[in-house]
Amino acid sequence: MVRRLLNLSKKQSFFLFGARGAGKSTLIQNTDFLKDALSFDLLNTDTEEELALRPQSLVEKASTLDKGNWVVIDEVQKIPKLLDVVHSLIEKQKLKFALTGSSARKLKRGGANLLAGRAVVFRLFPLTHIELGEQFHLDRALSFGTLPKLLELDSDEEIARFLKSYVQTYIKEEIVVEQLIRNLDPFRLFLPVAAQMNGHIINYSNISMDTGVDYKTIQNYFQILVETHIGQFLESYSGSVRKVQRQAPKFYFFDCGIKRTLQRKLSIPLEDKTYDCGNAFESWFINECWRLNSYFELDYEFSYLRTKDDVEIDLIIKRPDNSVALVEIKSSERIDERHIRSLIHFSKDFPKAKLVCVSQVTQAKKIGRVLVLPWKKALEELGLMK
């Protein structure tokens, strides 16, 4: 089993959110202090029906537990009203709860009791390069992603079948069953268009025209992807820099394999020096930054920057001490001044910032103030490795 980086709380109840297939249930099952916990899996039809009709049965089943004992509820978003019972058991019986979910949308929209600070919130992602160790191969991560299930599959054909099934299951289980959308056909049209826009500034109007769906509905669709942990926004930099224009956010899917599945490109080899390879490398690296920042609880802030003249910085990292790093992400194995023009352009505006070009070079080098680094060394230099 792959050892996960996420360090779950032993002393306090918690929510564990993450996309389907990220490994939430496996992590819970293999966490020592939760092995003897009273468990409820709401993906089990009988269990869901019993607790949905009689939430009080949770109280009855937990009545024999001692103070400080753990209770696990998988996919808690399926019965939001159950959280009122959980809240009561935490307060009156002093029990601890591990609550997993693949979507916070139904909880938030339903006005569910989110335990008012009595439970911390964790998030689980697809596997990082640290977790995979020697099993990590960048080309495979860019082509097929790093969902844990892939480690059990022996061929590209099996992986492709799994990823296609994953997308179908996501639509069925997260969207249809949870009733997040009434009219499914426009959402099906939206998904491949959103995948094509991965890593780009979102133009809601253009997507609206491409799909025949109104502007506000497109905004809602993106929010559904975020709240079901299928993707994340990268906001525009908000600092005061000359020539900077406030932009809409960018959007990145949470896994390269899922993105390529939605693009219907799994059967096409990802070749070096192509647009698709560069987009996949940028997407993977930014996702890796998000994952490590979350697991190590670094509290870094991430954004991108683009001027009115379309000069762009792929990633800006702001640390809690207010120090800043400007990051350009290039999949190339050879980097020269052409690749770092944006960093040079902004060097005067950020005189104290660390300037980093993340790439696939084999050896680190320096061009003026710019550090040109292999991706792993760049993560270390940016403070994202422990």
C-alpha cells in the first residue's frame, strides 16, 4: 500500500473531502486509530436507507461507545441531516467522528450543520510524486494521471477503460444521483469544452456560445466541478503591479488522466515539444503544488498574472511571511532567455521575488536572476518539499 502524506487528526473530529477514487476509504481503513471505529458506509443502499429514514438509529448504535471512541461515516453528503445527530453525539457523548465525502456542495446548499468548528477539514488528492516514490514516472502521470487505482492496472488499455468508466460514474453518481443538475445533456456537452480550456483564463461567454447554455449556468457548472473536487480555480494576482489587469480565474482539472479522458485524447500519445505536453506539464505541476501545500499545511497562496499586453506569469506563490516567488513552467529540456521573457519582464516590479523557471532540464542553472531548475528541485526551492 502507498503511504499517504496526509496526517489525519487523532484528537479532533474531521471531514475528509476528495474526489471519488482519491483513496479516502482506503486511507481511513488503514489508519491505526480508526481500525476499531464504528463504521457506516452510505454507499451501501441498506445503510443509507436506514439512516435516511431514522437518523436517530445512529444514536442507538453509538450508545454503547465510550467517551473518545471514533465513528466513521463514509460519503456523509448523501444524508446532510445526519450531521445534526453527529453534532449532538460530539457534544453529549464526547465521541469523535471521521466523516468522508466526495462533495461539499449538497452539504453547503442544503444548509447542513457543518459542526461549527468542532471538526477540522482535510482534503485528499490523487497521488503525489512523493507518495509514489520509485513508482512515479512523469510521462505516465502526464498521460494517465495518478489516481490510486491505476497502480492495480497492467496495461494502457485497462487504464483507459478505467478512466472512461470513472467519468461515466462521476456523471451518474455525483451529478444524477445527487441531483446537482436537472438537465444533464448540456452538462455532458460542457465537460469536454471545459477540458479543452484547462489552464486557460475562463471565458464564460465563449463557452456559453459553444455549448448553447447561458452564462450563469456555465458559472454554476464550473462551481460544481470545484465542489465535487474535480477541479480548482487559480485566481488572478490581486497585487498592485503596473500594467496588470484583473482577469477571470483559470481552471485546472484535478488529474491529467481525467482531463485527457474528457478531451478524448487517451489513445493519442503525449509527445514532447507539443502544446498538449506543455499544458499537461503545467497542469500537473500546479496540481502538485496545491497538493503539497495542503498536506504540509503551508498556507501558501497561489495565483497567476497577466498584463494588458498579454505578458503572463504561470504561477505566483505568496508565503505567510509575504515573500513571493514568480514561477514560469516549461516542459522543455532546454531553456534559454526566450523561455523566461515573462520573468525578466517582471523582475523590476518584484525586486525581492524569487524567479524560478520549472522545467525538465537535467541540471540547474541561472540566467541573470532566474533559477532554471528541474521540476523536483524547483519544488524544493519553492519550499514545497519536507
